[in-house]
Amino acid sequence: MSKPLLIVESPTKVKTLKKYLGEQYAIAATVGHIRDLPEKEMGIDVEDGFKAKYSTIPGKQKVITALKQAAGDTDLVYLAPDPDREGEAIAWHTAEILKKKGRIFQRVLFHELTRNAILKAMESPIELDRNKFEAQQARRILDRLVGYQISPLLWRKVKGGLSAGRVQSVAVRMICERERAIQAFETEEYWSITASLEGSAPPVFSAKLIKNQGKKIKIPDESNAMRIRDELSLQAFVIEAIVNKTTKRNPLPPFITSKLQQEAIRKLRFSAKKTMSVAQELYEGIELGSGGPVGLITYMRTDSIRISAEAAGEALTLIQERFGKDYAPSKPRFFKNSKKVQDAHEAIRPASVFVTPEKTAPYLSKDQQALYTLIWKRFVASQMTEALIDGCSITIQAGTYQLTATGSVVKFPGFMALYLSADDEMDSESNPAKTRLPELSKGETLILKQLEPKQHFTQPPPRFSEASLVKALEENGIGRPSTYAAILTTIRGKAYVEMVKGFFIPSELGFIVNDLIVASFPEVFDIEFTARMEDHLDQIETAEAAPLEVLTGFYEPFKQRLETASTQMISMKGVGSITDLDCPLCKTRKLHVKMGKNGHFLACSGYPECKFTSNYSRDEKGRILVAEPPPEAATDQVCGKCGLPMIMRQGKFGPFLACSGYPGCKNTQSVTPAGSPQETGISCPEAGCTGMLVQKMSKRGKVFYGCNRYPDCSFAIWDKPINQECPLCHAKFMVEKTSKKEGTFLACLSPDCGYKSKD
């Protein structure tokens, strides 16, 4: 009889587990999911209770064979993928392929990969959690129902290769709506007045004008500011009230996934995706010297701020040793979760606070060390005493005007001696260098040193950064901790948004697709509706809701919307969306925004009678600006057919040379010399190659695309590569093909896929 088999999700964990479990178990890894819904079809039988059709993920047959060999004739299999919904799904699918008469499957949850945690988990296996699996499956089905039925609609109406996602499209909608709010914003001028004052004791301090005759003051322009300044300069400045107050500032709880992503983005300049990748490495185990791999943090996908009593106690011990008793409270501090939070996991914390950043520094990469230090400090600080901040507020009367001055100083730093959040660092109250206000007395008359009027302008709402978008998704209940990084990666990969100077800006394609799907499916891509669906999935996990009930409640209205959209959604390939611009050529019809194989453009609604087309851009208010046609430039070359001069023209594929005798002579010539490359921005698909695909021209004048590392890499294709992911097999790019029968379409090069866009 073979020894019991322990199956984990990641191969990285195998070495860590073998260190603590020795040879008493065979240990294997699934390397992520092994089964999923099929790539080339929806895989959901709507008529049969939304039954899911699963198949082996391409390339995973070798993994399955290895798992079966590792299982041998054992009658006991421990399933230990990650302790979340996705991990539960992997456990269920693994049990399905390894099921055998008499074989028992038990679930093991590793919340941290330390010796005690591993041994404790192996001693206390549980049953597979059907509810958690069904919650994951329901999410997968919902996403498939939306993606595989709206995406083909977009292919027909807009452009091949596009896709819509149940959650990702809501994130795009939030970005588009924020951008339109910025475009609609009208800036208003206002002024402030600050007085520099001196009392009986130094230093000089500043006070801000806030009221006149007991009402909040508004200064709209310079003339009013100067008038008020002149009036104030004649007044006596007398202290009316002084309020001194000591406030307590409590530390923040340890990280949950979303807060870790936000803080790492702001303090470490990590992306959400990078944050999760580095955290995974810290969780799965790092070699610390000769002792073998050690799991340094608890599981990093969680929305719970709960911590164990043991971990809190260790933190108090370390705080007393390192900072002294004044920094350690008399008892551990525990944080309470909100009602909606799933409490399966602890907060993200170091597996042991005694493994300090100083001890890990020699063994971790720069990124690993930075993230571990952040997690370690946040957790330890959460168990330290509160900070005490002395604040002072002074009210000053000057005739009918009222000014206020505030100051604060840290009386006792408490947790702030170790950790300040990104928000704390921007908060003047938390700044230990903040200067106290001078010692003053009520009724004291102050000396006016200077009055400074200052012009300001109201600001539009800010664009989303990665950190603020994650925060907005979390606050609106969109997605869950494990999905935020994927959402941000997907919306950029689909070219619906761009990242400019650290902020998300919708692309024109993003606006077009968003407007179409929101108009046709207002409920599906509504923020509140999507948040309620997340709640329903949570209810499936806790057995408060039945999967069939949730899926049916979603699909019935969705199906009706889908049928309506198939006929009523605007075709951007055909009619396009109307603008308020008159055609500059025929001057009788409106211009429409349309989509072609090379992107969006303006066209006269009178086509084919009027063939006017043009590129366009938008100004800061979102208004469409018709592009000026590029001038034709003379060259020193002559036409090889008729001898007339050649001129430089601009075409849809870029500049080219054309005979000035057109239309009598239609000779054209590429401006790219033979063998000269033009970048495509697409990575070479050859395994292990780090090159990029570039456009070249053969000696016979035919365009082809090859790797820029030639002759080290000889990859080459004739078809034009398009930087769009295949919606079926997720290949990194597709190619543009043209045939007499089908016209121009996108196709996947993968021989196992065969995807073609259906225009």
C-alpha cells in the first residue's frame, strides 16, 4: 500500500512541506487548476439547471498523469490547495479525477506554512466544502454566461476580439464615469487670506480667515480679496478662545488583501499584481540560510482582520523587548470584522514576529524584503499602544472677521514609533516635526505681520490610480480580495483603459464599448447590482442561498436583454454613433463615429453618396476634434512607371510614396526599405525568446513579421500580428487575415485553437 498522498496547488510549497513532514507522505502539486470550463464553447447547459461541462485544461494532462502515479494504490489523499474558493474548486476537481473505490479524500487548510501550523492542519483534516465549491462554480458560471454571450455581440457590432466581463466591465464603467465627470467639471476661482501673527511669545504663526459676521466666508475673486485684506489690515487681532485637547490615535488593524495592495502601491510603488505575486512567494516559503524554506506570512487572500491570540501574544512580547513597557498595552488588541466579511482566514501577518526584517534581509530579494517589512511593521504596530497627540485650536477675532489657527504635536508616539500608513504620512497631525503654536492667552492682542491673499481654483475629481481603484472596488463591494489584481490587469490588457502617469484613463475603445454595453445591459453592469451578486455568492458559500436560485434570478432578465441587444445595439461597423458635427465635405449630414479594422474613425452618415472619413481626437472636455489631413510632401524621387515626381502621402497603414500623376498613374511605393524593421509592440512567441516582433520587407518587396533577434531566433509570419489576446485560448496576440469569402478577420495562430472572429 502506497503512503498517503498530500496534494497542494503550487510546486513551491512541496519543498517547504517536505521539510516539516519528512517522508511519511508523498507530496505532489496540481500547478493551479487542472480542469475548467471548455475554451471553445460556453460549457453551460442553461436548460439543465446551468450544469457545467468541465474539461482538462490544455497542457495539464501530464500533471494529471503524474498525480495518478503519485496516488498509486493509496486509500488516503489529503487535498491541500489554497484555503479559498479557487483552492476548493481545485480540490474538488482533483478528487474527481483521482476517485477510486475505497479511496478517502480529506481537506487540509494551510493558513501559514510554519512547522506548528502544518502539523496542526495535518492532524485536523476536514471534509471538502461543497458550499464553497458551489460558490466558486456559480461565479464561474455567471462570468461565462456574460462573457461568452456579450463578447460575440461586440464582435458583430464593434470589432473582432473584444470581450466583456461581468466584474471587469464594471471597473471600466467606473473609470469612464469618473473621466466624464472630470470632462464636465467647470473650474471656479476662489481666494483665501492667511494672516501671519505674533503674540507675546515666539514664534510667528499663521491663521486662516474663515468667517465674517458669523457666517462662512466665500471670496470669489481678486477684487473681493483685496477689499477684505484692506479691511482686515485696519482691525485689531484679539484671541477669543483657546482650546487645548489631547487625543488618542489608535493603530490600524493588520492588512487584508485590498489594504495591502493599496499600501504597497502607494508606499512601495508596486502594482496590485506584483504585490500579490511577491506575497505568494513569502507565503509559500523562502530559504533562510541552511534551514530550508520557511513560510514567512499567513495566507494573503483574505478580507478578515481577525488574528490569533497566540500571534498577538508574541507581538506583545516583542514590543516589550524592543520598545519597552510603555509601548505594550496590558492586553492584546483584537479587531472586529464587519458582518459581511468571511472569517475563514486571519489577517495578513508575519508567521512569527520574531522573524524580524533584520533577520530576513540577507535572504530576501529587494521586493520580498520591502513587502515583508511592510507586513511585519503593520502587524506589530497594530498591537502597540495608541499615540497621544496634543492639539491646540485658537479662534481670533478681527472686527467682524474670524480667523483660526491650529497646531498639534505628538506627545507620545506609541505605534507611530514603528509605522505610519500612507495616509498618516500625508496627515499633518501625525507628523512628529509639526511645531506647536506659541503659548498664548485668551484676550491677548496679536501683532499683524502680514496678510497674504491667495488665488485658488476648484479641482475636478481625481482619476483613479491602482490604489484608489482597488479602494473603490472594495468600498462598492465589486469583486473580492482574490480578484482585484486580475481586474486591474485585465482592463489594461483589453486596451479599454490606459495608465498615464500612474492614473487610469479610458481609451476611445473603452468609451465606445462601455457606452454600448451599459445602454444594453444596465442592470448587469450596474455597481449596486454587481455588489449584490457578490453577496449572493457569499450566501451560497454559507448555505444561505441555493446556486440554482441565484443563477436563475440572474439569467432570466439577462436573456431578455441579450435578445433585445442583438437587434437594437448600435452597430459601430455600420451606422455608428451620431455626433453633433456636420460633415465638412457635403455639409448636409452629420458625422458618425464608426469602427473599422484599424480602429475608430469619423465618417459621413451619407455614405456611400458622401465618402468623407477622418481620424479624430478629443479635447479636455471630451469634444470631438476632426483631424487635419496631413499635407502632401514633395520628394526628390521619381515614379518608376511614368517619370513624374513622387509625393509623400499618409495612408491608414502609415506614410507611403505615391505618384503625383494620380489617378492617371496609380504607382505607390513603401517608405520602408527592404529588410528595415518597424516595431509592433508584440513579444516573440517562441519559448524562451526575449525578442519583439517587427515588420520587415523581403527582397521581393513583400511585408512579413519576424523576431528582432534574428538570426538567433528565426520566428517569422506573413500575417500582420494584432496586439489582442485570443478570447478562447488566451494566446498573447492574433493575426489579421483576409479572404475573398470572409473578408478581413482576426485569427489565432495556435494550432489547437482555430479561433476566428465572426464579423
